[in-house]
Amino acid sequence: MVALHLSPLDKKVVRDLRAMWAQALAIAMVIAAGVAMFVMSEGMLKSLFETRAAYYERYGFADVFAPLKRAPNALVARLQDVPGVSTIETRIKERVRLDMPDLDEPAQGEILSYPVGAEPRLNRLYLSSGRWLAPGNNDEVLLSEAFAEAHTLTPGDNITAIINGRKRLLSIVGVVLSAEYIYAIQPGAMMPDNKRFGVFWMARPALEAAFNMKGAFNDVLVAITPGANLEDVKDGVDLVLETYGGVGAYERAHQVSHWYVSGEMNQLRNMAQIVPPIFLAIAAFLLNVVITRWVEMEREKIGLFKAFGYSTWAVTGHYLKVVMVITLVGIALGFGGGVWLGRGMAGIYQEFFRFPFLYFQFSTSVFAIAGGASLIVALAGTWRAVRRAALLSPAQAMVPPPPTRYQRSLFEGGLTHLEQPARMIVRHMVRWPMRSALTVLGSAVAVAVLIGSMFFMDAMEKLIDVTFNQAERQDATLSFMEAQEPRALENVKAMAGVMQAEPFRAVAAELSFRGANRRESLIGLVQDARLNRILNQNYEPVSVPKSGLVLSQKLSELLGAGVGDVVIAQVTQGRRPTLELPVVQVSKTLMGSPAFMDYAYLGNVMQEPGRLDGVYVKLDDNQQKNFYKAVKNTPGIAAVSIKRTTLKSFRETMAENVLVMTFFNVMFAVVIAVGVVYNAARISLSERSRELASLRVLGFTMGEVSFILLGELALLSVLAIPLGCGLGYGLAWVWTLSLDTDLYRIPLEVTKQTLGFSVLVVVLATLGSGLASFRQIGKLDMVQALKTRE
Amino acid sequence: MSLSARGLSKLYRSGELEVAALSDVDFDLFQGELVVLLGPSGSGKSTLLNILGGLDRPTSGSVTFQDQDLTLLDDKALTLYRRDHVGFVFQFYNLVASLTARENVELVTEIATHPMSADEALALVGLESRADHFPAELSGGEQQRVAIARAIAKRPNILMCDEPTGALDSKTGILVLEALAKSNRELGATTVVITHNAVIADMADRVVLIGDGRVQEVRKNATKKQPGELSW
């Protein structure tokens, strides 16, 4: 055995820590929670950032994307000449419908052309199994991994797709990953649904044949030269594509997959910046009160050490060692917890984000920052108390501190009817206003942390309710490949299971107002719509005005245009008319940033009256299967999105994560609440043990004495609850602001259940802490109280 | 007879060692008398007071108060005994720092059955003018007199004083003893004063000398001295 030779003072450190282990552990846990959150979120952020950058780099992810109607291959040379362009890749990109034997409803897909026998210049694929496309075989496809996994498809399997209205049996030869579909989401969907949305790559000649695109392309990928101006490149590309049905080039920031991954990274960044400092601030406060009290009790010992000849620095160091040990234990637990959380998180991300590789990286800088910040905060919280005690002269230190000076508080008027124990509670609270306030704040933060995270569920429910029960009440949306004649509506009405059908138009346009531009579809809705409706600011349905333009609130903000302003709409399809549209209403929309017009009015200005781009339908629940069958057999339908499946898959995904999320949030709140309340109770008990023991001697029962101690905690907690609810609302509000995007808004919705649950968790943690200190009251030594002076 | 102890022993065990703080002590308290328990530190007088006051239990023996054996009572019943029948005065006053003099007294009168008013109790110890002061604003002697007022306000059957002048100079100590003598005289509470100061014994009706955990001698004072006549 190796004997550990500790100096007597170090032995004291060990024994003191043993004596205050519960309090020390409570503080270490708070530090650990903060460190773990930082290590997890910052580490994950770094991992995502570096993984994505490497992925983009290695597989040549484009900088600019430009969809268009159709252009001849010869146009590539002109695109190549646009200043700032380094590489051009063209391809064919179309929508397909899929007939999956394991699904009643049709699934959606995107199909893209891919070179055979050569690598594309941009957006190269990663082959995760199988082989590349072979020349000459027109039925071979490469399939996105997420879809393949969701349907347990492997190379060698076949799949039925409706390509340009024709049913085709495709043979899967390879399963791939694409930087373009790290987050693969169907356009218009809330969440990825790997079972109902898949991406395919097919040999270019095969796709050219299927879509009559021989020698042509309808999608351009652009890589820019370093230092080139993105806007100039986009403008240049748009200019070239204008006459070929270009609908506007956009950069990576607006590429859906990239946007979602960036959004997630922003959330991680917010988490890393907001949450750990809260935990560290609480830890600093707790260390401050615990260590301050402790060195007060150690006064005589400090006098003794100094009388023996220990220097002020030696004494300071001795007490700081205890602080350091607590902090280091917290940091170590936090490192472990952070790595564990990070690995778990990486697992969750692997489900949503498809990377060829994603490792949670242990970057030393993340650990160094977390550890360093914790140590600094811990020192900052305790330095003054320790230093003040260490500076006492031996003679001063050996004399007990003067009795605590109390005075009548400002609330004294209200105290006249109180009994003495209640008066003791109030005066004790008021005597240490800072500590009481911070204890209240600490418990309030625990409540707020819960509300601020749990409200997401409420907000999601509200989002679903507003979007699917108030606005988009259709069960399914059918989109045609091209605008149809009015009789297409009759055909849909005649389909099995259709109870109600409303036509809509969707016209691509560039909206501009005073220099602000925005590409958006003009959606034409029928008068007195029963299915897809627009909502006013109070989420109440209103009919679309017979003329003029209705902007969703987000679009109104983006354009800076309100009611009465005239917006210019440059239509980018058909005759490409330029329309001057007065804004007549601003509607409330939580998803997307649409613009609405009257169906007939839009048809008239397009000079295509009665034409429709799709139909909203309401279905007979018992006829759903028949309806799906009918859809699968109707070639002209390009896409169908079904509310029931959208909602179901969304809810399933949420439910999976919500339990895990709730568990961690509850853990964090409990760590904070217990850390704050338990330490407050122990310090209060330590300060007042002699007083409380005296009361026991005077004939006060355990219950009466506990009332004084726990009553104060209860009162502080009661004060903390409304404050916590307020802070929680504030936190929720901050989250809604940070998540206010073009794609969706999170409404600020906190239900009573969430408030109740959050308060309950913290109250239970408080009660638990109170109970733990109640046991300490039982151990009060009455005989000792008679003999000792404070 | 106010209180009667028979065959009290108290053993403390520390490791292999057994220390007898009290061995086979018989002790009687008579109604209304003022008894001084005199002995050097470690003699066992505090242990005796703790057992008589219901703060501690003997290892063996019995304590009879109003036909009840205190040694058989549970914690709850002992708490009630202290609450209803015993007043305590401590060496270091043990006032509640957050309460004024009056409020400290009220602390006890609120839970007692037949208390006097707090102001009455403070007047008995001559502190009516200091009623609204907090402990930190009072001198040591004043604090101890507040503690006496707090102890007597419930009209206790027995008043237990553990070194009540131990932390005070002699002049202040005498003021405190005068307050004790006065309350004993006017309220008739049986009063036990523990001290190692032999001078104080002169104000007692009876003096019990304790040494080595036993009663060494019981002495009756033929003439009681007034506290004002004492000096040390």
C-alpha cells in the first residue's frame, strides 16, 4: 500500500468535506449540470460544424442553387461566364410519387439525374452500400439511406414509382447519402418523415427520356470563386436563366437541409450561451453562502492557525482548497455527463441528420473553457469571504463575532398581528435581503428552466391546432404537375372518399416593396373557403377579400409592407405579368410566409380563369384506403400531402424526444432547486441551531421549531413561484424570438398544465430538501445550547 | 415537595471508558425555596439540572414531579413538561436576536397556559423601559434580565438557572441575582441556581454541594443574604 502523506491542514480539508458532503455534493451537481450542458452543446456544435464543413468540402456542395423550367445544355457556357462562378453543374430534378407496398397512402419523392461512369462536379454522393449506376440500364436508381432504412430496402430490391405520370419499376443498385439532404424534408412538411419522403438518383439519359428533357436541364448548381460576391453571382445566373423559366437562384442559407442544420446549430449555440452561465451563477451563489457561513464558524480555528504561525496565504489557500475540490468534482462529473449527453445527442442527430460520419468530438478547448470558467466563477464567489476571514488577526479571530444586529423591517406595520415565530421568520429574511432574494431567484430559475423548456410542447400543440384545425383543415392536398382545366376539380370530386373539394392556384412570383424582395407563391383561395382558410390576428377564420393581396404577418414583416401599401408582384411563370397589388389584409400564419389572393381574381389577372394547380379535399374516414388507391392511379397528380400522416409522424417524433427532454429538464430543475433550498436550509439551521435549541429547551415542540426554519424556506419558495412563472414566460418568449423564422413561428403558449407541472416539480424538490433538513432539527443538542455561546 | 429525585445515576460511555457524571443522587426540591447547587466544573451539577429540567434522562433512578416519573416520559411529554412547568435561564442568555426584549418574552407567553403579560414580566426585572430594544442593543446584564423575565413570565413551578452570572461582572451579576430573588419572593417559583461561585450560596434557602457526581453536603442557611449584600 502506498501511504498518502497529507499535511495536517490537508487532512482537515478531507475531513471538513466529509462533514459537509451533502451540501458540497449539491453544489457540485449544479456545477456539473452547467459544465455538462456546455460540453454537450458546445462540443456538439463544434462536431456538427466541422462534420458539415468537411462533408461539404469533400463532396463538393454547391454555393448557389438555381431551379428553372428548361434550358438547353449549351447554356452551360454562358452560365460559366458569369463573373464569380468557378464551377457549374446542371441536372434534372423532378418530383415523383411512390407506391410503397407497406403504405396505404402514396409516398413522395424527388428524383435527380446523376452522371454515369463519372463523378459530377458538384453535389457528389456518398455511396453507403451497393454500387454506382451502370451505363445502359435505364431502370437503375440510387436511393437515399433514410428512406431505404425506413422501408428496409437494400440494393437489389425494386420499387414502384410514378414518373411523369407513368408507372415504372425501378431497381435499387445503391444506397447513398447527399450533402443536399442531410435533413431530408418534404417541401411544406413540418418534420422529416423518412417513410413518406425519399430521394432518388437516376442516370441522366434515363431521366431525360422520362421527362422529355433530351439535351436539357432544369436545375443548376453553382460553386463560386473565393471572394466572389454572392448577390452578383445570383443576379448573373438569374439574368442568364430569365428566359428559360428561372424562378430565382438562392444560396446555401436558403437551401432547406442547410437551413435546418444551421437552425439546430443556432439552438445549440443559444443553449451553450444561456444555460451554463445560469448554472454557474447559481453555483457561485451557493458556494458564497456556504463558504461564508463555514469560515464564520471556523473563526476560532483560523485564530489558532494564525497564532501557530500559519500565514494569511496559507489559511486562504486552505479554505480555497475546499472550494476547489467541490468545483473540481463538479467539473469532473460535468465532463462525464457532458460526454454522455453528447453521445446520446449524436445518436439523436444521426436519426434526423444524415452524415456519412458524425462523431461527438472531445475537443480540449471545450473542456478547458468549461473547467476554467467553473473554477473562475467558484473562486469569484468565495474569494472575498475566505480572504476576509484569513486576514483576521489571531486575537480578533479567537473572539466570537458580535451578535447579529436586527432591526424592525419596513414591513413592521404588517407584523403586529404575527406571532413571534412568524416575526422571527420575516426578520431573518429581511436581515439578509441579498441572500433571501438570491434564494428566491434560485428557486424561481428552477421553475423558469422547466417552463422555458416544457412550453415547447404547448407551443407545438398550439401550432398544430392553429395550422391544421383552424387554417389548413383539409385532410389532403393534391398538387397537379401543371395548372389544370376546371374539369380536373370535377374529377377529384368524383374520387372515392372525397366529401369536400376546394380548388387552389399557386403562382410563383417575386414580390417587392420599397427595395425588399421575396420569392413566394401567390395562393388563390376560393370565397367562403371551408378547408384552407386565412386567419385574422386573433386566429379567427375570415374570407379572402375579393381583390387585392393578403400577406401573412411574416411576409408583411419581411417586405415591410402593411395594409394600404402596394406590392409589386413579378410573376415568374406563364405570361410572367407584373402586377401591382394593394395589401388589403395581414393574416396570422405560423407556418411559412404565404401570400393569398381570391381564386377568381388571381385567375383573371393571370388570364387563365378557372384553372387550378391543386385541390384541397376533405375525406370520408372510412374511405381513405380507396382514396389513396384512386390517387395512386391518377397520373396527373404530382404530389399529395396528407394531414393525418403528417400529424401522426410529427407527433411520434415529438413523443420520442419529449420524454427524454422532460427527464433532463426535470433533472436540471431538481438539481437547481435542491442545491438552492437544501443549502439555504442547512445554513439557516447552522446559523440558528443555538437559537432553535434554546426554543426547544423553553418548551417549543419539534413542529414549532421546524416551523421557524422551514416556514422561512416555504415563504421564500412561495415568493419564488410567481417570479419563476414570470421568468419562465420570459424565457419562453426569448425562445420564440430566437425561433422566429421564415419557415415557422413558435407561438408563445404556456398552458396551466405546464405551469402546474413546473411548479410541482420545484415544490417537491423543495419539500424533499426541507425534509432532509427536518431530520437535522431532530439532532439539535439542547444541552449544548445551554453551554455554548455563539 | 415540588420535585423529588431518587437514586439518579448518569453514565457517559466514551469508548472503553465509562464516566459517571452522577452516581446515586437523592435530591428534593421544596415548594418556593431558592436552592443553590454549588460545585466545581465537572462536578455533575449541570447534569443534575438537565435531568431535573427534562432535557436529559438518567441512566437509572427516578424523578417525581406532581406524581409523575419524568424518566418514563417520552420526548413529547418532556417538551410539555418544560413548556408548562419549567423556566430556564442560561449562562449566555440565549435570547432570540431577531426579537425585541418584549417579543422574546412573548415568545414564551404565547405558548404558556397562565402567563403574565410580557410587560409585567419585564417590570419585575426592572426593564420596562427597554422593552422595545433588540438583544444587540442591550448590555449583558440587561440581556440576562430579559432572559429571567422570559423564564418567569409563564409562572413556572420551577425556575432553573445555569450559571446565570457566569458571563457577567460582579456588579451586573448582582443586579441579575436581585431579579431572581425578587421573582422567587413575589411569584413563589421554586428556584434552582447552579454556580461554582460560593458567594452566591449565601442568598439561598438551602445549599447543595456537589462533587464527583454525588451530593457531598446539604446545608440550610439560617439567614438568607440579600443579593445586594454579596460581593465577589
